[in-house]
Amino acid sequence: MTAHYLGIKEIGERLGIKNPSSTGYKLPEPDVMIGRTRGWLPETIDAWNAARPGRGVGGGRPRKKPKTGD
């Protein structure tokens, strides 16, 4: 049985983004290296994506507190 590995372009298509390596995504360690080309198994990317924090987690500005007594 032959394994199918995803490249950067295929990972971007799977995640719905243009280029995950240039947009600040910290990809997991590749499952395989062929020369200088990295490859990931689809299940590696799916598990990594499911474990990523959601938008806005752990950063950003605190929300303004509502004024009371007005």
C-alpha cells in the first residue's frame, strides 16, 4: 500500500488558505522528507488542525467593561 503525503499547497487547499507556510501557521514536524521537500500524512494535518486554538484564544485586547450607573 502506498502512502499519500500532502505538500504545502495541498495542506492549504485542505485548510482553505492560500499558503500556510507564509501566513504564520506553525505546521507540525513533517512525516517524511524527500530531499528538501516536506510531506505530511492527511491524518497528521487533521489532528494538528483539530488541536489548534480557535481565533482570538490567548491574545488580543481585553474587552471594554460596560459602564454601570448611567
